[in-house]
Amino acid sequence: MDILQILYDYAFEHRMARYLEESEAYHQGVVQTQQGQQNLMIQLNAEEVRRLRECLEDMERLHELKLEAMFRAGLSVGQELSRL
């Protein structure tokens, strides 16, 4: 496994939660998103719910890739700054 992947996994599992816990905007966003999703789901039939869940899973995977890219970019910037 790549050292950057190990660092990312560690930061994701052990550090990110602390920052999110401190964010009122994050907590509000979670509640609003869950409510909106529930309101939408009750209006859909079983096939539409299945398709929506697949779409949400795909979006989650893309979001995870963006988080990893942001982590790598941030680490790269940090390394460049440490050389100044």
C-alpha cells in the first residue's frame, strides 16, 4: 500500500471526525440532507428508490475520490511550504 494512502486512511479514520464534530454547518447539513432524502424516498416506488440509492452510492464514491485528491493536494502544498 502506498504511504499516501496509509496517511489518508489514518487522517480519514482518526482526524476528520474531530473537525466535523466542531462544525455546526456540517451538523445542520446532515439533518437537512437526511430530511430531504426521506421526503423524496416516500414519494418514489421501489424501482425508483433502488435507482436513487445507486445514484447516491455513485455520488458518494466520487465524493470520496475528491476528498482523497484534496488530501493529496493539501499534503503537497504542505511539503512545498516546508521547503521555504
